[in-house]
Amino acid sequence: MVQRGLLIVVEGCDRSGKSTQCENLVAKLQQTGNDTELVKFPDRTTQTGKMIDSYLQQKSDLDDHAIHLLFSANRWEAMKTLSEKLSTGTTLVVDRYAFSGVAFSSAKGLDLEWCRNPDIGLLTPDIVLFLDLTIDEAEKRGGFGQERYEKRDLQIKVRDEFTKLQDDTWKFIDASQSKDQVQQDIWDTIKQFKQKSTKDGIQPLQF
Ligand code: 2DT
Ligand code: MG
């Protein structure tokens, strides 16, 4: 029987280096012989993803609840494919997941518990790497972009909301370090986790 792949989620505020680090991690896992793929949410290529993209680029407006549900639907529609990949041995590195969904919407003022509900039942990550960076440090990295949520005041609230969501699957990574050091910390964390989960016998996938 094939050992299932790991579901590794990477979260953090904008400019924390998530996308670069996700690419590095995927490359490193592949080089060391692990069948691995990169997944990114929102997936802007699907029908829901196109609506999300237009909203983020401020080309369209949507009620806060409606966009929250769209982000969640954008994950739900991917679950069958992702779960098949995991069960056939592919490890997935996921750039943003339901934690971003809850952190951003609750930072906008929606009720935290309400925000959690639509994502209940999604695949549970094995490990969540949180790339932690203060908003001052994030801003020093060339400022935020032009998208709807890329604003200082909101980002401060988002970071705060993220910290309310942590549980024992979370590992905090100090994202203020050099790119290489962050990469090293992530690799050490993943290596340790892989050793431990193989020794303990990887648990079945949890929905
Ligand atoms: P990127 O900059 O990573 O493309 O993200 N977001 C993301 C939400 O508000 N809810 C969600 O469920 C997810 C996954 C975070 C685009 C923006 O979308 C926000 C930043
Ligand atoms: Mg962004």
C-alpha cells in the first residue's frame, strides 16, 4: 500500500514570503524523492476563482459574507482531486487555506465562528507553517500591492486574527530572517515532522 502524502499548509500575511517559500519547499521535497505538488488558494482559474479575482482586483463588489462563501467554495471544489492525490502518495504544499479565509473575513468585522462554519469538513492539514512577520517589516519589503486587502490597517488586524486560529498543528516561522534562513527553518521543521509522522504511522486523512 502507498503511504499517503502529507497536507502541508503555509499561511501568513502579505509580503511574508509565502509564495517563494512554497516553491522552495516543493522543489526541495521533489529533489529528495518525494512526489510533491504546489497548490494555491484562491485558485483564480475556476469559475468561483474568476469571481474572486475580479473582487480582489476591485473590478467588482460583493457582500462580505458572499465573498467569504466563494473563497470557501473555491476550496471545496478542489477537495476531491486533492484527497485523491494525497491518498495516492502525493504530498501537497498549499499556499493559503481556510485560515486565510477566516482571518481576512473576521478582520473585516464578520463573526469569527460564522466564518469558520463553511470550511468545516475540509481536509485537515497535517501541519501549518505560519510565516510570521510584523506589518512594519512587511511594509519595508517594497510596500503592499494594489489589491483590495493590501492595506496596512487591514493587514494588522489579519495578523491578529491569524494568531487566534493556531492549534498544535501550527509551527511559527520567523519570516523576518534572510530567505535562506527561513528556507532552512522550514526544511528542519518539515524533516522533523516527517520523521515523527512516519514513526507514529501516518494517520488516515481526516475530513
Ligand atoms: P493571494 O495574494 O495569496 O493571491 O491571496 N483570501 C484568501 C481571503 O480573503 N480568503 C481566503 O479564503 C483566501 C484563501 C488573502 C489573495 C487574497 O485573498 C485573501 C489575500
Ligand atoms: Mg496577495
